[in-house]
Amino acid sequence: MNKTISILGCGWLGKPLAIKLIKKGNLVKGSTTSKHKFKEFDNLGIQPYLISLENLKENINDFLNTEILIVALPSKNIIGFKNLIKNIKQSSIKKVLLISSTSVYKSENLEVTEESELVDSPLVEIENIFTSNQEFQTTVVRFAGLFGYDRKPGNFFKNGRVIPYPEGYVNMIHQDDCVSILNKIIENNSWNEVFNACADYHPKRRDYYIKTTADIGNIPPIFEETKNTVFKIISNKKLKSVLNYNFKYADLMAINYGDLEI
């Protein structure tokens, strides 16, 4: 591949993606808001940049001197992203990979595809800011609930937190699959696309959280028992078809969540 790739937000997802891209021979620039991470980035082979979306400085120009920009920030700062796009338009970037979320879909007890109706939210507006721009190509990846390694679903509802709608269904994706999907989009040159990224199987919330808490030795969760249930089932059919992708962690109930290597 041997591309220059910048990752805005080199954190829980951005950092392992950077490591994979470097192993494939790419030059990777990574942003952080904390200078104490510079040494770690240097050791990993990531060129470190101190960048805050809230206050873009002159170093953004060097950071954006790249072929592909991956936006992996959880921020909903619309003004910050508009300012970022002004800088992108003045750079050499022609391709942007925007990390989004399946939270953009309504929960109407249906399967949702990339064509389904969206909620009115800052995240949807941020997607539109990028995809409506004609000066570069943007692919949006809407990830389901993220888990893996230090992020254990069995810890999501601790200290008496109640789990609503236990008869609804979960939509989750492992970090390894996230990284592999993003890498495959770059390898396949799949631009101007929108993809849902979610594991194949959707167990009921009750079954899933009983298993995930038991696997790591936590006490069983508390469920809010209601007659009505609210859910959505995220379809990954387009992603699997277009990218020819098979999930590493397709069956959420087949995983041992107590395994520190998962």
C-alpha cells in the first residue's frame, strides 16, 4: 500500500488501526490531545501531533499533508468539524474515512439498513457536512457498540445500573473487526460509501448481559422488566457484500469474555 495516512483521534480504535497500517508499510500520522502520549506513539512508529478540534493550530496543515484522513473522534463539535473541513479543502486530501455510529438510526423494532431513516442529531449533521463536500470523497462507517480487550460488555452495567428492554436485541462489534473493516475499505478503495458495521448475530439483551457478566465474574445484572420493548437490528449485509468481509467475532454468544486476549 505504502500510503501516507493521518488518523485524527489516535485512541481506543485509532491506535490499533495505526499499528496495523504501519505493519502494512504505510506512513501514519496520529493526533492526540495529550503530549505525554508522544513517546508511546514514537515507539509504535506513529508520527505524533498535538491537535484539538476545539482549537486548530498551524500544525494541522502538516498533519493534513496526507493521502487519506481517518476521523476517529467521538466529538459532536459541529463548528470544530466545519473548521476542520476548511483546512481539508486547502490540503492534498482527496479521501476521508469518517467513523460514525449506529446511534444515528431510530429504534423502531425493525432491521435497519444504510437507507433507513435517521434521527435528528449532531452526529447526522457531521456526517452530512463531510458527505456533501464535493472536493474530497468520504466513506462513513457506522459502528455498533464497541467492545474488546479492556472494554468488556460485562462491565457496562455495574454498580446497580439497570439494563432497560431486556427482550430487545444487542448490536455489537469487536475492535479487531473494526480495524480490519477500516483497513479493507482503504485496500479496496471503497469511497463515497456508507457502511453499517455490526456482528452477524443479535442476541437478546437479557441473554447477552447475563453471559458477559458471568464470563468475567461480575454479579448478574439487574433488568428493568417492562411489557413494551424498544430495539433496532443493524444489518451488515451491504458491508459483507461490497467488501467481501467475514467477521472474526460474528457470534456474540460464542465468545469467552473472560479471555484477556479478546
